[in-house]
Amino acid sequence: MAEAVVLVSGGAAVTPFTDPDRAAGSGLAAGNTLTALRSHLLGRGAFVFTAPARLGTGEVREDAGWQGFADVDLVLPAELTVNAVGTIDDGGSRLAAFLRWLGAEHDITDIDLVAHSMGGLFSRAAIRELRGAGPSVRRLITLGTPWDGSLLGDVLSGDIGIADAHGDPGTIGILERSRSYAAENSQGAADQVSHRFLQGWNTTQAGALDTVAVTAVGAGHFRAATDPDLLWPHDGLVSQRSARADAVPPAVLPQVVRHSVDRDVHSIFFAEAFGLPWERALTWDPEVFAVVDDALRS
């Protein structure tokens, strides 16, 4: 019986299927979100897979966008591939199907999920579906997941606006671009990563994580203000409060370890935009890797 670590990318991410021996043959081997984290975990001997994801339904053969990849060794069918711009529950259903396939294909009974951003919400929905009908998820480690809302969703819902940026140029730019970004990169995802939506969705998830050890990691590079806490501090997309699941009730999240990484931004997209090294992005930071290692050993 094998134990596996499965990495799950987030909203609007394109990620190839990889296993411990196969990945994309050119470009970033596991996509621009998960390549560094996958490499780290392989180096410490973990049995690592990445869940395939793309923008819209279909198969993942390449990512022709920024820091993309090509020459994918094994292309999985669309029904096993997460639509990274779709709704939480639809993404969770595809992820659950992938995890069932993975369990059957590799005789895996126990899985640890390490998820970035909206991938944590897809993972939660998949865990709910898998109970009694697939491999067992023992641990869920979320990196920058919007447990309780995101800048993108909260701008769309009207709960935060430009005035809440308190004149911080970086935050103003992010908020100003949120609506156009959502229009270009969402098939339901952006509307569902708001505080308003997730407050209700979270209540329907009570019990799903009762047997899962959760570690929630939040970053907070942007710290120009403290109010409102729905926004400050934040990593460019998710507030530290939301990513640490600070306000998620115990009935939904009964066992959780929370970590803060104050210096990091959400992804290498934000690192590039703000002139930071990629190692200051959540899924590329050795400090975060150490947190993941500790959680997987616990």
C-alpha cells in the first residue's frame, strides 16, 4: 500500500499531471505554481503527484502562457482534470475523480493534499465527496487558500473597495484590476471566492474535515494598513486572516494548525509584478517548504 502527496493548484492555474517519474518535458515541469514545491518534495523522497488543471474543461497538453510548459508525458482525460476557473464544487468533483483514479492506478489508500489558493477549496469539496468512496485523505495543507474570502471576490461582492486600500499603490492597482481579471478568467470561480459566498458554503461543509489534520498558511507582504481585516494584511489576492482560516468555525474546521509567513506574496505572478524574487512566493519559498515538511511529518 502506497502513501502519496498530491499537489493541487489554484484558480486560473494550468498544471500538467505529474508523477514521481514523469512531468512536462519542456518549460516548468509542473507548471508555474507547483514546480518548485514538487521538486522539493521529490528531493526528500515523497511519493508526489500533481493534479491536472486548466482554464475550462478539457485535457492538459501544454500551457502556452507566461512561464508555461509543453511535452506532457501523460495526458489524462477531461473528466479527471480540474477546471481551474469553474465553481468550487465542480472542481472538487473532478479532483475527487482524479484521486479515485490515482488510488486505483497506484494502489494508494492514504493521501496528503497540499493545495495552493483556490486549490484548497477544490480539495475541501473533493474530501467531502470521497468519504467512504475513495482513498482516505489524512492531511490537508493549504497555502494562501481563501477559506473566508479573497480580494477578487470581495471586490466583486462590493465588500471592499479602493478606499480600503488607504492609499497603498500596490493594493490600489490590484483592486482596480480585479473586475477585468475576473471577467477574463472566471467561469464561476471569482464569484465564489468572496466572504459572502464562503460564509454560507462553509456552513454546508461541517463534518467533512472531522478526520483530516489541517495546516493553513497565510502570507502578508502587503501591510500598509490594518483595517478592514477583510483585506489587511494580504498577499496580493488573499488576506492573511482568510488564508489562516481564522474565522472559520470549529464545526467546520475542528483541528487546524495556523502559520503566518509575513514576507510572501501569493504567487510568482505577484512576485514578478512587484519586483520580488520567486522565492518570495508561497509555493516557491523554502520557509514555506519547511512548514509543509513539518505538517507532513506530524
